[in-house]
Amino acid sequence: GAVVSQHPSRVICKSGTSVKIECRSLDFQATTMFWYRQFPKQSLMLMATSNEGSKATYEQGVEKDKFLINHASLTLSTLTVTSAHPEDSSFYICSARDGINSLTGLFGQGTRLTVV
Amino acid sequence: AQSVTQPDIHITVSEGASLELRCNYSYGATPYLFWYVQSPGQGLQLLLKYFSGDTLVQGIKGFEAEFKRSQSSFNLRKPSVHWSDAAEYFCAVAPNQAGTALIFGKGTTLSVSS
């Protein structure tokens, strides 16, 4: 069945380095993917919406130069946290939808990013 | 703007007792409604969703939710809670429109006592 796979599940990186998180749709094509961020004990906040083949739309307050999103194919979107700082440490989750049943409500398993 | 309110931050119920988690939404039309569960350090698992039709929706793990348009509510229920149900529960809405993201409530932490 349709699944959203996110990788890696955990990553630790040093300050100043970049980290790439992948979000893949399995058994369906995702024309739209969403990236969320979740702080400890808090809800999910939408960071950006990416549509295949076009630039991502970022939510207010999200630095697009820091959080680079690429949605180059119908099954893969990537989020790259550039020049990471400790305050970027968080839980990042992606969600994907196809073009027909556009409200599948499927989420990846999330990525725990720790910047040291 | 659309919003989701989960009035209860933390609920504790005894194992075997019934559970109801509240969710209210603010939206002009009938939105698409979701309930998710999240265990610590894990992603979101979809419990159930409501798009249209029967207002009582059955989900996985014995959960159900009822959409009440007059109250703008979509409360989650379970008749008998198990210790493994302890987790964070999120209600979410999406406008009746393709390509839009979900809007989440702040979540309710469920603790189960023995």
C-alpha cells in the first residue's frame, strides 16, 4: 500500500554543516509534499509546501535559504538544513499527497535532527 | 483562518475506562478531519479521517470519532483504553481543497494508569 518513507530517522551533525533529509512516496506519486517541524512537546508546524518541478512555498518566518527543499521527482522530496545550528535541532516530518486522492494524510516516520 | 483547538493538554484515564478526546475546528465549510497518534520519538500514525458521509467514523485500534457540524467538533473516542494507547494525539483539519497542508491542534497527551 501507499507509504511515505523518510530517511534518516535520526541524525547528529556538527554546527555549520548541512544535513539532507529525504522523503519518498512508495506505491504512489506525490505531486505535493509538505515539510513540518515539531518542537518537543509541541504540535507540528508547517514549514513549506513543495510541488514537483516547481519551487517550494515557504511559510512565514521560515528561512528558505536555510531550509532548502527540492522536489525533483514525483516520488522524492528533500529538505536540506544548511549551516546547521543547535537551534535547528528538532523533529522534522514530511507528508505526501498524490494528485487524485489528494488527502491521503500520510506522513513519514520523521527525522530527529540534533546539531552539536 | 482555519484553526484547530484541542482543549485538553493532558488526560489520564484508567486502563479499561472509556476515553474521549476533544477537538474543535474553525472553518467556514466542512473541512476534512483527521486524528493521528504519535508515540515518543515516532512519526504520526493515522487513526481515522472524515471526508463526508456517515458522521461516525471508525478507525484503527478500536478508535472512533464523530463529526458534529453544529458544534464544529470531531471528538475521538474509545470504549476501553489499553496501556499501549498512552501517546500524544493530534487532531488535524484540511480545507476541502486539493494540495493544501493539514493544520494541527496542539495535541493531547494521554496517560493510562493501571
